[in-house]
Amino acid sequence: MAKFMDVHHGFQNITREQLQQAHDADLAIQAEEGVTFERAWADPESGLVYCLSEAPSADAVQRIHERAGHRADEIHMVPLSL
Amino acid sequence: MAKFMDVHHGFQNITREQLQQAHDADLAIQAEEGVTFERAWADPESGLVYCLSEAPSADAVQRIHERAGHRADEIHMVPLSL
């Protein structure tokens, strides 16, 4: 298991409710890939969304995000965290 | 006060000790700009470093990072967080 930071583009004007719904869609199926989404942050102005997860692989993170309807544009393992 | 996610490029092969030292350099002076750095994550392979902070402005975050010797390449306010 490792930590991953993934990034989504194009979420301009996202609301708190929409971010929560997207996150909940991940949480509902994350166990099927052994993924735990821990945090999510969004900037409605730039449209960027960041998600922090613990997962067996970047592919596992992407499979959950794809099935939940929001494929990540970037996924980076972040083995160092403070 | 708002939350900010900032991104640094070019930290390929960064070690845990180097990440901690860079973070400590921020912490040592952050109060002078009213900034609180909360978390930092690094991917030594891509060289990406992410920092999460609470601050009065993106400029305040950048002033601390610059004075600590590591200017951020991107700083995004993240008013939505889960």
C-alpha cells in the first residue's frame, strides 16, 4: 500500500455538494480495489481537484475514479509525507 | 484565512530528510506571514512536491516559500475540502 495524490482538471465552478457527491461515489466502491480515499480539495476557480488516497497502485485509484465517473488526469505516488 | 495547495517541480530523488528540512525551513518563518503549513507530500520519481497550508493569501504562502529557498511553481486556493 502506498499514498497517492491525484489531480483532476476541468471542475470550474464545482460546489461543495458536487465535490461531496463525487467523493461519495468513490467511497461507495473503493473497497473493491483496496483503495481508501482520505481527503479531497477543490479550487472552483482553476477547476483543479486534488485527492489523497492510500491504495495498492495508481491503476487501482484510476479504476475507482473511472467507475465513479471522473477519470484522474494525473496520479502520483507520494511515498514521502509529512 | 483560506486553504492553499501549492506545487513544486524538480525535486527528483528528494529524500525524507530533505523534505523534512525544507518543511522545517517554512515552519521556522511561517508565522511572520500568518501562514500555517499543515502537510507536505513528495514523489521523488516525478519530482513533484505538494504542500497544504492555511494562509491569508497565495502571496503570503509564496513569500515564505521564497524566503525558505523553494519558490512554488503553482499555488491554488482550495476553498473546498473534504
